Amino acid sequence: MSNVNKLNVYLSNLALWTAKLHNIHWNVTGQAFVQVHEFTESLYDETFEQYDAVAEVQKMRGEMPLVKLSDFLANATLKEIDAKDFTITEALQLVEADMKAMSALAREIRDEADKNDDCQIVGMFEGYLDFYAKKLWFLRAMLAK
Ligand SMILES: [Fe+2]
């Protein structure tokens, strides 16, 4: 898959993940509720920023970003989940799995851009990879037994 299509997959994942992070933010329960509630808020603020930034970089290169929720659902590789009460561990494991998938996709996009000397996408996605690396460390530390 080319980066033109991968950017739309990444964008679709951001749209889905922003909603999914709210589900966890609202429905997590347990003694660390406040920490996980605030942590997920910091993450959906980032995913929402990325969502706009990725679509704008697509426009800069004459591409048409996806805009419909139905298209996001059809193209996303992350999966929606139903609302329920999440334990702290469930909540953090859900976030960690999606973040690993987003980090892997961001790396693929970054590596292909590097082959094409596309420094705009390289710079942008290296920033996203740094963000994921730090937050994946937070998640490992929070999930440590
Ligand atoms: Fe909130």
C-alpha cells in the first residue's frame, strides 16, 4: 500500500481512536480512575491534533482526505469496542494495544517517506513516533505488576 492510501488508513484510525479513547475515558473504573481518566484525555487531545494535521498535509499534496465516518470505519485497522465499565488494567491494555498498532503504522509511513526523500512526512511522523515511545513507556510502567 502506498503512503497516499496509508495516510487515509492512519487518518481513519485517528478518527476511530479519538472516539474509542473517550469510551475508555468515561467508563474506566477503579482506584486509579483519575489518573487513567486524565491520561486518556491527554491522548485524545493528541489524536485530535494529529487528525487535523494529517488531513492538512494530505491537502498540501493535492490529495483528498477521507471525511465520512462510514469511510473511517471502512478503512480503519483499529477496532471499535462497546461501552462497558473497564477495569484499570483493561483500560490500559486496550490503550497499549492500539498505541502499538498506531506506532507500527506510523513507522511504515515514516520509512516509506524516507525512501522517497519526503522530509515533511518523515519529520511529522518522527514526532508521532517519539510521542508513542514515551507514552508506551508510561503504559508499561503503569501495567507493571
Ligand atoms: Fe473528558
